[in-house]
Amino acid sequence: MENDRQSHDVEFVEYVVKSIVDHPDDVKLDRTIDEMGVLITLNVNPEDMGQIIGRQGATAKSIRTLLRVIGARNNARVNLKINEPEGSSRPTRPAMEGAAPEMASEAPAAEMPAQSVEQAIDDLDL
């Protein structure tokens, strides 16, 4: 039962990532446990890296946050490592010159109360 519980973190990441990417068959996950906790290593198709990372890392950060909740429910520290695949390229973006600092705050922050996160986790039947 304990091992079954621990694999929920991998199942969660696999489900979310395969739902986001264009090449779900290329999604590969590896789960290792050491003194630091659980490490889930994610490999995806080079074309899907942008979808996994998201704008300014928002998607990756969200997945990691939800993994922390799952880990806390199982008394484990769960981390996600996203491997950069060969052939992927990170285009350099020019800095937004002349952009006012308040522009960054124009986008509405999707602040959800902790209860909503707990409800979402409960809905996943983990």
C-alpha cells in the first residue's frame, strides 16, 4: 500500500504533462529516492519544452507546487527535475525596453485559497 501511495506523484506528473504536450508518447519519467526525498526526472520531446516550462516558468512552478502538496500528504519531499532534451534551443529574448514596472502587475494573479488546492488534490483521488 505504501509503495502504491508513493507512485501517485509520478502518475500525477505523467497525467498533467501528457495533457499539456503535443507529443505525449515521448514523455518519460524516472523516480528516485535519496536522503533529500523523492526526485522525479522528466524528459519530453524538444518541441514540447516551451509548453512544460510555460511563460517565465509558470507552468513548471505550478506543477512543482502541486507536487509539494502531494508530497506533504504522504510525508515526503517531492522535487521535479526537467531535463533539457538534446536539440532544444532557448531563444534569447530581448529585454522589454521602456516597459513600465507596473506592466508586470497588470496580469491578474490567479490566487487560489489553500482550500481550493486541497479540494483539487482530493478530486484526483490520490
